[in-house]
Amino acid sequence: MNLINLILIPAIPLAVFLVLGIFSHKIKPAVSGVVGVAGLATSTLLSFYTAWQYFFVLGKLDGVYQTFVEKITWMQFTESLHIDMGVLIDPISVMMLIVVSTISLMVHIYSRGYMKGDDGYTRFFAYLSLFTFSMYGLVLATNLFQIYIFWELVGVSSFLLIGYYYTKTSAIAAAKKAFIVTRFADFGFLIGIFIIGFYTNTFDFQTLNDPQGPAILTWASSSFMGLSVITWALILIFMGGAGKSAMFPLHIWLPDAMEGPTPVSALIHAATMVVAGVYLVARLFPMFYMVEDGFALNIVAYVGAFSALFAAIIAITQTDIKRVLAFSTMSQLGYMMMSLGVSGFDGHEGVGYMASMFHLFTHAMFKALLFLGAGSVIHAVHSNYLKDMGGLRKYMPVTNITFLIAALAIAGVPPLAGFWSKDEILVAAYENSQFLYGIGVFVAGLTAFYMFRIYFGIFWGKETNYKHAPHESPFSMTLPLMILAILSIGAGFIPFSEFVTADKAGFATHINLELAAIAIVAGLLGIVLAWIFYKKENDLAFRFSNAFGRFYTWTSHKFYFDEIYLFIARRIFFQSVAAPIAKFDKKIVDGTMEGIGNQTVVVSRKIKGMQSGKVQDYAFGFIGGVVILALVFIYIWTN
Amino acid sequence: MDILSLFVILPVLTVIALGFTKDLKQARILSMIGGLVQLGMAINLLFSYFRERAVNDSIMLFTRDVVWFEQFNIHYNIGVDGISVALILLTSIIVLAGVFISWKMEELPKEFFISLIVLSTGVYGFFISIDLFTMFVFYEIAVIPMYLLIGIWGSGPKEYSAMKLTLMLMGASAVLMVGILGIYFNSNADGGALTFNILEIAKVNIPFEAQKLFFPLTFIGFAILGALFPFHTWSPDGHASAPTAVSMLHAGVLMKLGGYGIFRVAMYLLPEGAIEWSWFFIILSAIGVIYGAFAALRQTDLKYINAYASVSHLGMVSFALLMLNKTAWNGAILQSLSHGFMTALFFALIGMIYGRTHTRDITKLGGLLKVIPFISVIYVVAGMALLGLPGFSGFVAEMNIFMGAFQHDSMFYRIVTIISISAIVVTAVYVLRVVGIMLMGPVKNEAYTKLAGVTWYERTGILLLLIPIIGIGVAPLWISNMIMESIQPFIQGVL
């Protein structure tokens, strides 16, 4: 592997960020757009070149893909424990390079049209570059601490981009919420890292994942509350992953994050950053699988499955199209987590791992397409809400077709990309647990339903009278849509199990016709239901939502999780902890010090009378003193 | 003249020269030149240190020993190791930045700069002393100008704050003096003469009973200066009333004397006392860390927010020192440096915002990103540094502290460590609260749309402080190695 190429991949966006960031007021928007796109195009080319070289030129050695690591010491804790910075190349990091590059490039191109005329155009491209740099650093990380470092950096880029419209109150709140919730999750992640560091004396992925290494061999040596400390560490690390990947119950920031510009939602909150949690579990997969018989991995599976279901139910009732897509993202991420959770390790046993990565890959394509399509719609009608849309197929043919392709892909209709990866996930779930398989199929149906609900709502449905006739977006926006549409159709045909598997050896997959048929039926059922409900304007949906009554209200309020968290943050922490502490500090702690000071003043007032200015008083004091001293001396003398 | 004494002599010369200046223009130019020369000397010291360290492995380098009070065996005994070199560099940068930030000090400029530079003399002297008594004298030289600086050039209830600060710090000195004398009178425990020389005393086995008695006195004496809970209340009021450059110097450098003193005197000379008492002070420090963060969450005055943030971050320093291992100690020193730069930067920015808007109340400010973008962007960057974002010095320091604290495998240590780590979440909340209310959002006050842009001297001051924060954050290994090396002889004393 060519090290310089690998370093250039993240270095170029970093350089672009620094240049655009420092000179943001001097650079013309047109120039910054071109610089951003050109920089990223170079990184993308290098990423593809790396992938080609890795999979086809170097290929397998002894039947497995090799891992390449180059690193330097960045920070030394003790003689043996240190943080390294470097690059790690193995099948999943190469795959992530492709995903990040492709989506980021599409979003860069798209943003040149979408953000045109915006005040902060240059700032926007600077942030995008910062994010892309951090994301590259994250996927190439060689050890837990390096991944944490870039993890925080993607978090802050996400904060900056969500709060991009910084004069909007809702955007500020959303940005803060996203940062603080993920920061809370990272608190767990960090403790997990420290536990690992303390017990295994390494942060290095290769050593940690080594079946003969300290983490996997010695997990049983020390336990805490009935579980191995390493299992605890993995659970805490997963907490970090769950925060980034918006798993229940740390999901509340993702819907609000839609306050950011739509290209950002496509890049960060659909295709790349939010999959970091999945990537993290995949990165540590041997540990998750082997430590304590995969106890932590089971948690991953059930949290994933629950999140998938939970989010899919909420997605049905949302009226803001970006929020529907956000919950859809959360649901699909839950799918990936579940798939990792049910996976085995060797050969075909590891189908869940492979399926999860495959779905990550295809999902990135069609979900980015859905977001960019939604952005194109929002750009045209200036609203996020379904009520302001309808019948747009006539005005926006390209957006319509590409959005339809993406919707079909996510609904799992063959032969589009989503079908192949989702099918593998269901196969993996089926082989592991009937219960999880059932959830998976049900969610597949729900997914098709809510996705076609918004598709019909936007492009068909009622005939809305627009003040200004909406028109198709410019070529810079439709070009990425078309490219992503092609990828959403074709990505499923990649023989993924040849390239990305848990044991890196690859295996051949066969389609399980029975399971595939069930999945297709579930998806089609969802689409047909949506067709009945939403194709033409009617009151069926309204009647149904009334029939569900209380449950509908709960769902449309996202089961009141925002309110619960707000209560905890505001009432408990802000008003019942911070406020009393501030008061305690003023009244009690400072009051005590003040009291000591005041007492000194009182005492000094009492003594002050002695310094009266009258000579006779001083004479009295002087003579008295002499007498006392004389007595003392006589006493000492005589003893 | 030796390379270290210059650090004391040059400020004194500057002060004398300042006595002859006539107006603000002359005073500030002279102070700037003085500051630049100091910075140059500090950088030169750094490189000389590296060169000398390569061939010389004694604990202190560039030592010099002159008797100045024979009867009590008090020496002017100086020398530096990597830790003092780093802190001297910190001081010189902050002093220079402070001069730039005070560029428009209209009121009694000559006297102001004189007090400021006298203060820095004390600080330099403190960092180079090996003799306990000399160290104490320098400490007092550093603390006393504070009273004048706040009392004369301050704002708000300045007399009250100046008095409070000075009285509490004098109280601390009294406690500290008892501790130091206690050490002195036990320095002949193995026979030999009474001495104030730290390196000599370290070789002596001070009786356990004495260590148990004098450790808490020495520790508290220094820790009050480091704003240890519950002795921190002088700091918010003091900072709020102090003029910008004084807050910078005080929080950035003077408060570091606390941590440095604990490390150099309390820990090194009374190790058994440290082990005996560590649990108690660990609890206080951990409370300080989380308590300061929560208290900051509730404040509306920018300076109070920063003062409580300092309580939290310096709580981390004493917390780390009490962990008694290399990693944590390295973290403590790095945190001292990092906090010094960050807090000075914050006070500088707050001063600039206050100078333009005449308020420090965040509820009255809003949308500053729109009107004073440069200052606001740097404020966001500084906030990110404060909340421990990787790439900034705070992250490196905190990770060392936490990893060091994790080396102790017992329930007590685990709990206090996790409590301290949880401060990273609260810190994020109070930083983002300020960013959200003050910098983002719509511009609240019409008058703010016409605020003056940033000037060249403000820009210089900011960059001086920002560069080391990023420098340490991106490439921490060289400075961490320098500190680690110097910790080695100290840790051997403790274990």
C-alpha cells in the first residue's frame, strides 16, 4: 500500500478546511465551491485507487485479506501504554473510504447548487471539509483512542453543521442537543476505553481483536457485578456507538439534527457519521463475539432490533419529510446493529457481519439519495411539511424518478440495492433467532409503508396550488441524484461476501428463496397499503389514525422522549442540582468565609479602642508590658 | 549572569525603566519590549534545557547557590527542570499577551504596568527557586501586587473583592508558612543541619508523625491559591472585579503556583503524609471538579462562568497530583499549562467583549457571531478547547489525568474517577450554553450592530495564547516527554 496516498486522503480535506476557514472572508464563493469539490474529488480518486489496489492487486494471502498498519506514537501514557496515530487498511476500512468519499463528493457537488447565494457559502464548504477529514481519520483509525479522537471531531463538525443557520433558535437548540447527547454517550465510551487500557495495556485494534491477545484471553480474570470487566468495557463502548448511531434510548438528537441544511443531513446524519457506531462495533467484532460468549453482542442485537422497530413506528406518523427520513435512518441503523448482533464469526456463520456492512454500504447510497431528493423538493416548495406538497411529479421529473428508485431500494424491492442487503440481514436473523427475524420482517413492511407514504404525499396525492410554480432543481443538484440513483440500482450486485467478511476470507452466498419471498411480500404489502392510503387524496389515513387513538398521539409525539429528557436536563440537573449548588456556593461556602472575615472585623473593633491616641493610655500599656515581661523573666531566671 | 537569574532581574530592570516613562505610549512600548525579551529568554531557556538535559542528568539544571541569610541557612538557590521550564514559558507568553490586551489602559498606565511586571517577577522567582524560604518570598511578591491591581484598576465592588482575595490568600500564606517551618525544623531528622533546600530535604526521612501533621497544612496553603473546594470563593469575586490582564495573569499563572507548590513541596517532601491524607483531598478535589462545573452552569456573568470553570479544571490538577503516579502527574502539569493558556484566552476574549458591549451578562448579549465574528469564532474555539476537544491541549491533559487515575484498582478510586470524568459532559453543557446564548441567535441589541472590529494588538494577544493550545493539542509528545522525564525523580521519592 502506498502510504503517501493514504495520508493524502484525509490530508487534502484538512488543508481545504484550513484554507477556507482561515481566509473565509477573502475567498469568493465560486472559488471556495470549486476548491472544495476539487479537493474532495482528489481524495475520492485516491480512495478508489486504494480500494482497487487492496482488493484486486494485493488480493488475498493464504485465503484472507491482509491488514496493513502504519502508525507513529502520538502520546505516551506509560512505558507500554500509548496512543498511536496511523492508518489501518482492511476490508471494512476500505469499504468505508469508498462510502465516505462517494457520498461526500456527491454532497459537495450538490451543495454548490443548494447553498448558492447563502451568506456562509465558504464557511459551509469549510465545515464539510472538516467533517470529511474527521470521518476519514475515524475510519482509518488504528486504535481505540484514535477512533475516539476523530469521533469527537466528527461530533463537533456535526454540531457546527447542524447549527449552520446560527441565528435560528431551533437550529441552535438542535446543535446543542446533538452535541450534548452524544457527549454523554462518549462519557461511557471513554470509560470503556480506560477499562480496556487498564486491563489489557493496549488500545491497538489488532492486539485487542487477536484471539490469543490479552483482551480475549484474559476476559475471565476479573469480574465486576457478575460480568467480566472486558464485557463491561464493551457495553460502555457500545454506549458511545449507540449515541452516535442514534440507538434507543440515545436517539433523541437525530430527528432534531434535521435543522441543519439538507445536504448535511444526507452526508452526516444518513450516510456517514451515524454509521460510525455500527463501524465501531464491526471494528471490535472479534472482541464482541468472543468475550464472555458474546454477552455484549447480544445487547447490541436487541438494542438494534428494538430501535429498528421503535423508529419505524414513529416514522409513520411524522409530517416533516426530513424527520420521517431521520427516523428511517435510525430504523435502518438498528437493522445493521441487529445484524451484527446475531452474527457468527467463521465463514458463512458470519453472514450477519457481512450483511450489516453490505447494508451500511447500500443504505448510504439510497438514503443519501432520499435526503438529497428531499432537499431538492424543499428547495422547490420552501417547506419541510407534507401538507405543503403534493403532485410534484409534474414539476420535478428527475427528482420524482430518482426518489422513487431510492424508495423502492429501501423498501427492498428486487433487484434494487436494498433488497440484497436486507435479505442477507433477514437470513442472518433467521438463523439466529425467530423473534428477531419476526421483528425484521415486520420492520421491512413498515419501512415500505412509511417511505411510500411520503413518496405519494410529495409527488402524487392532493393537487396543491403553489404560489410560485415549483421547478426542477439545477443540474448541479440533479447530477448527484442521478449518479446515486444508478448506485442504488446497481450496488446490490456487488458480490459483497467475497470482499467484506468477519474472518476476511470471504464466502459464497446463495439467495434463500423462501426468506426472500417473505421479505418481498412484506415490502410490497407496505407499498400497496401506502398506495391505497395516499395515492389519491382521501380520509382513510385520518380515520385510521383516529382508530388508534391514544397510541397514535403517543407515536406522533415520539413517545414523549424529548419531554422526558428535557425534564431530566432542565428540572433535575439545571434547577435541582446546578441552581442549589450555585446558591450553596454563594450562601454557605462563601458565607462561611465571609463570616470569618466579619468576625475578624468585630474582634478588631473591640481591640481598636486600645489605640486611642492618648499618651497616658500608651504609658499605661508600656509600663504594664514592662512589668509583665519583668515578671516572666524573673520566673524563667529563678527556675 | 546566569540564565535563570535574568528572569528575575530583567523584570526588575523593566520596572525601574517604567518609572521614567511619561505616558501610556511609552509605558506600553517598554512593557512590550520587556515582555518580548522575556519570551525570547524563555524560548532560549527551553532549547538550552534540551541541550543541557542531553548531557546532564541531575534533577535540577542551571543551578546556582548563594547564601543570603546564613543564620537560618537560607539560600538563594535556583535551578530548573522540565516542569519549571514549561511553566516559565507559560508565564512569559501570558505576560506578553497581557501587555497587548492592556494596550489601551488609560488609567495610571505606568503604575499598572509596574504592578503587572512586579507580579511576574514573583512568579518567575517562584518557579526557579529550590530553596523553600526564597520560594515563599517570591510567592508573596507575586500575591501582593494583586491587591493594588484589583483595588485600583478593577471594576464593580473592587475594594471588597481585592480585600477578600488578599485576605484569603494571606490566610493561605499563614497556613503555608506553618507547613514550611514544620518541614524546616524536621529537616535535620537524619542528623545534619537545618535546611530549606528542597533537594536536600527530600533525602531526609522526615518522621511520619511530622509528615502527617504538616502535609495538610502545606497542601491547603498551596491549594487555596489553586482554588480548591471549599476555599475557592475568593476566585469568582476576584476575577470578576479584576481588569482583564490581571485576570489573565492571575488565573493563567498565579493559580498555577498552587499546583506547582503542591507537587514540588507537599508531595515531594512529605510523601508519607501525602499517602496518608490523599483520600481526604481526593474527595475535596473531585467535589471541586464536578461542583465547579455545575456552579458554572448557573452563572450569567461571563467572568463568573470562567472562574467556576477554573475551579473545576484546577480541581482536576490537585485530583491528578493526589493520584501519585507518573501518568496522572504528567496530566496535572499539562493541565496546569493548558488551563493557563485557555483561561487567559477566555479572560482576554471576555475583556474584548466587555470593552465593546459594556456588559458581561450573557442574557443581555446575543448574536455576537454576526457582529464581531473574529472574537466570536475564537470564543467558540476556546470553548471547544475548554470542553476537551481532541486537537487542543485540554484533551491531552485530561486523558493523562484520567488514565493515571484509572491505574488505581479499587472501588474508591474508580468512583471518584468516574465522577471526575462525568465533568466532561457538564463542561460541554455550560460551554455550549454560553455559545448558544451569547454568540448564536439573533442580535439582541440594536446598538451591537456597530461594534468595533478587532485590532492588531488584540489579534496578537489572542494568537499568542491560541498557538500553544493547538500546538500542545496536536503534537503533545515532546512536551509530555520533557515533563515525564522530570517527574521521574519525584515519583521515586513517593513510591
